[in-house]
Amino acid sequence: MKNFGSLILGILLGALAMYFYCSKDADKTEGPVAVAAPYGIISPAKIDSLTQAYNQRHKIISDSLFKKSKTKDNRSSWYKLEVIEDYIKYAKHQASENKYTMDGLRLYLGAYPDVSAEEPGLTTLLFVPTGYKNTSEGSFFSMQGRSNDLDDSDGLNLGKEGMPPGANYPQ
């Protein structure tokens, strides 16, 4: 009976300790959580500056290739957030199956084939996974330098063009 009393006392003390331990963690999560800005964040003013600097190039492209077209070339592509998140999961899985470690995404400008002489194909933005070949698991010397395109992995396309396609930042 003495052992049974010790068992009950141990369970009560353990439950009490867990209560205080868990309530201490709960106090930490209350209030706003600070999120660090990732490398490369730029302000809306900088976005505006960079897109304005592209105006001359866009004008040259539009004036030479789209002079007979009813629309101007694309200046942007829009992707639904869930599509990008799903693509990243898919690309990581595909890279792993191909024995690569995916470490990033590279964006390429592309263009659709011309519809006709009067309707050239619009510019599009493509996501391509990047990474490196898995050489050996747990090796200290497997550190890689430059990240390469995973050319046996699928990319992402079919974002929605801006409205109108030639519209500059902000839309």
C-alpha cells in the first residue's frame, strides 16, 4: 500500500510539473511574433524605381515587336500563393527523387510562340528549381558552391498577366 501511495503522489507531482512547464511555454507565444525580414527585401519605393528603370527596355521591345499588336507585352506575372507553395513542395519532392537537394528557385523570362504576324507571343515568367547533386549523406566535404538549375525537374509557368499586360507597378 505504501508503494501505491508513492505512485499516486508521483503522478500528481508529475502532472503539476507538466502544468507549470506547459503554462510557461504558453506565456511565450502570447502577443505578436517577430518575423525577421529575409535577405533581399526591398521597399515599395525601390520596386517603383526598378520598374521605372525598365520602362526604356519595355518600350524598345513593345515598339519593335508589338507595334502592330492590339496589346503591349507583359510587364508582370501573377501567381496564386497556394500554387507557389504547392510547386515548392512538388519541386522538392521531385529533386529528392532525382537525388538532388533543392536549395532555391531561379526566375527566367520567356515568351510564348507568336500567334500571328500581328500578334506576337507575350512574355512570361518561369520558375525553375535549383540545387545540387547529393554526393554522400553526412559528408562534411559535400558543401556545394554555385547552385545549378535542376534541368531534369519541372518548372512552373502559367501565371496571369497584368491588367492590362503592359501595366507597370503598382497594379
